[in-house]
Amino acid sequence: MDALYTAVATANGREGRTVSSDGQIDLALAMPPALGGSGQGTNPEQLFAAGYAACFASALGLVGRQAKVDTGEVSVTAETSIGKDDTGFALAVTLRVELPESLAGETGELLVKQAHEVCPYSKATRGNIPVTLVVE
């Protein structure tokens, strides 16, 4: 792969801070209450969900443009769950894609499936964690 851009961020544990090299991200980290923490900061699952949602929305726009279909206002909500499997902790993701009325039906479903094929986050997770697509 020829890198077009490299994001750099440093974290000092799950209870601390995470900072990007350009200073755009500077966040307190905390365990969520569901995992016994204070919830007084963000957590890796929230950051992953935000990144995946943004990346998938971008991929949906790309496949729409390639198909010469106006995707209009699209909203992607990523739900990232952490739990235990037989090897330790694991993740699962549900992507909820809200399409405009003009993309209801087969066209929208096809574009979402195509976006899942080209989205870098989808490629990275494929075969590693379960990802469920929900078109709303």
C-alpha cells in the first residue's frame, strides 16, 4: 500500500488521555460505567465507532458517485460493542445506515453493500469481528 495519509495518536492507557500528533484530538480516557469505570472520558469503543461511522458514510458517497446516484443526506451510526468470547475480549459492530427516501429499496441496499466492500474499516474488520448492516 502507498500511504496517502498517516494519522498518529498516542494514548497512555484506558484511564488517561489520548492525543493526536496535530493536537486536533486531546481527550480524557475512562472506562465506561458498564465496565466498572467512571465514564468521565471517552473510550476506545466510542472512538472506533466514530471513525467507522465517518469512514462508512464517505464510502457510501464514493460508491454513489461511481454509480451516478445522488446519495443525498446519509447518516451512519456505528454501534461498537465489547464483550468476551472464548479467547478473551472481542468487538462487534452494527452499522445503522439512514438513507433518504429517494434511496429506499434495492438501490439503497445495493449501495450499502458496495460501501461495505470498499470502506477501509470494513476491509480491516472483515473476517475478524462480526459487522451487521442495518438499512433504515
